[in-house]
Amino acid sequence: MQPRRTPALSLVIPAYNEAGRLDETLAALRAWLERPPREPAEVVLVDDGSEDETLARFQAFAAEEERARVVANPHKGKGFAVRSGVLSAEGELILFSDADLSAPLAEAERLIAAIEGGADVAVGSREIAGSSREDEPIYRHLMGRGFNRLVRLLVVPGIRDTQCGFKMFRREAARQVFTRLRRYGPGAPEVRGPMVTAFDVEVLFVARRLGYRIAEVPVRWQHAAGSKVIPVRDSLRMGRDVLLVKWGHLRGWYD
């Protein structure tokens, strides 16, 4: 039996109560694994304490596909789920993507090109030249623009879209960044219901503090029906996340 090769690329997919729309996602993952942009590749499926059949669907997929693994978490939110998936991934490059695949997996080639061009972190962006948005409700776009102004003012200047759920890291950068997260790190409490957060802001803030090169890369993005965003509640939570990262920085959390 040949020893298992270290994956060139890991794809991390977090999910909470996504069973109703996993058919297309799992079919896309199977097709992607047949022809990934880098060989060998693996998929890390992270269940965020789902109350529906998401975990069972992930486990069934992994039983059929040897290049897929499942991480089963208590429900602590997307930030904690992404962190645990990234830290368990084995690839030289690590990509995380939303479960609805709003940024099609083919867009990973653009992020790989940015990494190969010298970046340590490649951030999929819906706001720079060459990007596109499809079917996004106007309220979501306005929320995003207002939130990004706050982020650029307080913690991560220069990045036009911190919240697109499509980001790639060199393995060493991923390890160093995700082990230093405080808001949704190892002490994150269990939560109830969907939880939209600004964990990406802390990720990018820490990456900057560590001196990693960050490239913002245009991607094609398609709004998926069934979003869990609740505008007022989630805007307040995300704003609080930004303020707490800034406060934590002033208190020396990230030194």
C-alpha cells in the first residue's frame, strides 16, 4: 500500500442546516474532485452542529469519496467551523468556501494564481475590477458597502470586500493566522440558530499583523436563495465584532 500523499489543495466547506440544498453542492464537489485545479486534493466538510440531515449527508458523501473527510462540531457558528476545518486541513494550499458555492469552485484558479504570484492570502472579492455579482438583493449590497467602510476605517484598510466567503491561504499562513483568532477561537461558546459574524475581519487583521501578503482577487459571485442573513440583527453583531477586534488590538490580544 502506497503512503498517502500530502494534498496540494484542501477545500474546506462549513455548513449549518444546509441539507435542503446539498444536492447541487455535493454534486459540484464530486465533479471538482475529479478534476481539481491542483492534485492531489481533499475536501474537508465541517458540520456546525446542524439540527437537520447535514451531518448525515456529509458522512454519506465521505463514505463514497476517499478524498473527503468530515469534522463534526457543536454549534458555535461559522467562524469556529471554518477555523476547525482549516486547522484540520492538510493541503499546501487551503481554500474555504460557503456551502452554497456562491463563488463557483472554478474561481479557485484565480486565487491560486495570486498565491503563485507571491501572495500568502488570496481574498475573493466582489468589489474590484473584473468581479461580478449576480442576483444580489439591493439591501445586501448596501449593507455590505456600509460595513466595509467601518472595517476599512478601524481595522483592515485597503481591502474592499472582507466578507466574501472564498479565501485561500498558504498552509503556514493558515496555521499561524487561525491559531491566533480570539473572537471565534477555541473559547467560542455554543450558540442557537444561524449566526452571521464578521470572523473574516479578524482573520485578515491577524494576517496583516503577522506580515503576510494579502491579494484581493476578483471573482464571479452568485447570490443563492435561502440566505440566513437577518439584516438588523446581523449588522449589529458584525459591527460589534469589528469593534471588539479593534478593542482587542488595543489591549494587546494580537501582540
